[in-house]
Amino acid sequence: MTVETDERRAKGSAVHSTATGKRATPPRASLEEINSTVKVPKDSASFVKNLLAFSGPGALVAVGYMDPGNWITSIGGGAQYGYLLMSVVLVSSLIAMMLQYMSAKLGIVTGMDLAQMTRLRSGKKLGIVLWICTELAVMATDVAEVIGAAIALNLLFKIPLTVGVLLTVFDVLLLLGLMQIGFRKVEAIVVALIGVIMVVFIYEVVVSRPDMGAAALGLIPTAQVLHPGELTMALGIVGATVMPHNLYLHSSIVQSRDYDRDDKTQVRSAVRFATWDSNIQLSAAFVVNALLLILGASMFYGHGEGLGTFSSLYNALSDSSIAGPVASGLLSTLFAVALLASGQNSTITGTLTGQIVMEGFINLHIPLWLRRIVTRVISIIPVLICAFVWGDTEGTLDQVLVYSQVFLCVALPISMIPLVYFTSSKKIMGEFANPKWVAVLGWLATAVLTVLNLQLVVQDVAMLF
């Protein structure tokens, strides 16, 4: 490590020292290999130039809000209830923006990511317990990536699902190669893949000729959303939106920008532009999820019961009896391409998050290639076992996906509660602490999402028996 890097790390704790009245430096910088490596302009630079310099981390975070796990709920919501649940997608996105703002602010102001800060405040034994819970959530996310990628490979190239699952192990080579070319280029590739996903669904929605007036009216919440069937689907959309790993990820990767951590003016500027970046990218995620729901409403309304898997959606897009006269093989192929792009994007962010929580909670540093292989191998084991025991079918993989989501539901309050607490504390954040109204909204969102996710756990478990 260079002297310059050491100096940057020391500065990274200076603002935190001022806020808390005591020095609290983590053993090593968060994601040390990329920490403070991206240059940003001085304060005199234009708004656009600053925004471009700080843009990137928000894209990696937005990936988690448009991953394959969201697709079934969004398209299914449109297929069953038309445009009614557009308001749910909107509210979910607004909650996500608030939580990611808190996450970015925590990393910038304290110089620590959420895992490091939680470990500092919880002690060694509790830190290990929290690490295990968070690792399970990261691995559960990885299971969803494995399944999404394997199904996409099967749809596009007729590769057997088991073989596709095994092939996902080799995406470690993709990530390792990307990390060698620089973190800024990794961000650019993620943005490009998001662009592919968005273009695909814009095209498919345009072709489907939706009722945009009805879609716009759907953004206004109505009491009908609280009816039993609609509420269940709404819970699925909300529960699938906010992922715990994103809160750890964002608090770390915002520290990749090289600003003076000892200068409150620059810290304030970093918080400002990181928030802009996050909100812009999460707005793109909202557009993608809204497009998915609109696609379900315009093409599949009335056929929602039979569209619970990726392959059923793929087949429906080329079936004129379901999708209407616009159905074609091209729409199906584009859907599978977008699914593969989403899976690869999630692979990148999942690996980075795994490294963050391992180093933050237990200060264990292992080579990135080893971390990636261990995580992916552990993730594919339950998938392969289930495929071997119950058959190499998408229905089997869907059951594994249900199990994986239980871990995500349980891990969410473990991530949200400390995040809201830390960022609302003047002792930790000083003048950067959340205003009272933001803190109240944060605690309200935490309570609501915790209850909703617990309800989802009950529903998921009930489905399995």
C-alpha cells in the first residue's frame, strides 16, 4: 500500500472523528483496492462535470432493484390486475431512494461502510452472528443470479439447466477480468447492460401498445390495492424491491471517489452528488419495473395465473393466443437476452457485496478470485442437489428461489435498523445526521418493510408445505 493511500485512509476517518468526538478508524479501508481511486473535480467545476464524476455507484446499486427476482412479481402484477399496482412500484422506488441516500451518506461521512460501522458498534460476538445472517442473504441473492442465468442460457441456447448452473461458476473470470481494467470501466459496463435491459423493454412495451392513460392513473394509490388478492401481489412487489445487500454495497463503493475527507465542504458536495447519482439511477430502475408491469398489463392481462415462471413468460411472448397479434419469436429472444444481462449485472454487485460484508464484519481478507469461487460454489450446491433429487426442471429451480427469498426477508431488518439508527445519530453523523422528518420516514419504512417481509416469509413457507 502506498503512503498516499494511507494518507487518504487517515483523512477518511477525520470527519467521523469530528462528528463523534473520538477516532474510530476501521482496520482497513472499505474495498481497499478501489477506495479513493476515482478522481473528482474541484468545487469550482460545473454541476454537470461533478455529476459525471460521481456517477457510477448508483448504477451498481440500481441493478439490485431490477434483478430477475423483480420480474415475475412486476409482470405478474400487471397480468392479474392491469395497471392498478403502478402506485406500488412508485412507492417502492421512493423508499429505495431514501434508504440508498442514507447508505451513501453513511459511507461518505464516516469513512466506513455499513458492515464496518455495525461491527464497530455491536462487538465481536454479535458481529459474527450478523455476518452469518448477512452472508446467507448474499448467498441467497447469488442463488437467484444462478437460476436467472441458467434459465436464460436454456431459453437462448437450449443448454440444460444443470449445465447452465455449472457454467455460472466461470463468470468469476468475467468479474476478475473487469476488476483489472479499472472500477470506472466496471461502472460503465454495468450502465451499458442496464441500457440493454431498458431498451429491450421499451421496445416490447411500445410494440404492445399499452393504455398509457390508464398506466398514469395507476400511479395514484387507491383503496382497491388493499383487497386481499391485490394486497398479496403488492406485498410481493414491495418485498422483492429493497434488497439488504444494496445497503452494504452503496456505503462502500461511494468511497471510491477521491475527495478530501477532512474538508466538510467537499464531504457535503460528495453527499450531494452521490444522492443525485443514486436517484437518477434508481429512477431508471423504476422505469424498468414500471415497463415490466405495463408489459404484463398490456400483453397478458387475463392470463396472469399461468405466467409464474421465466419460461412461461418467454413462451407467452411468442404465443398469439396470449400476447395477441404482436407476439413473435423476436420478443421472446429479447426477453431472454435482457434476463441474461440482468443476471450478469447482479453477479458483479453480488461479488463486491460479499467482499464488503466479510471484510467489514470479521475483518477477513481473502483474494477476490477465491471469494468469488467459494461464494458461487456454495450457491450452486443447493441448486444442483434439488435438480438431482427432484428433476432438472424450471419448476424445481423456482422452489429453490422461494427458499432463497426467505433469507433475504429475514436479513432486511438486520440491515435497515442499524442504517437508519446510524444516519439519524448526531453523535455519529454530526451535522450530516438525518433531519427529523427523514428519520421518521426511515423508521416508518423500516417497520412497514419488516412487517411485509415477515408476512412474505409466512406465505413462502406455506407454499412449500
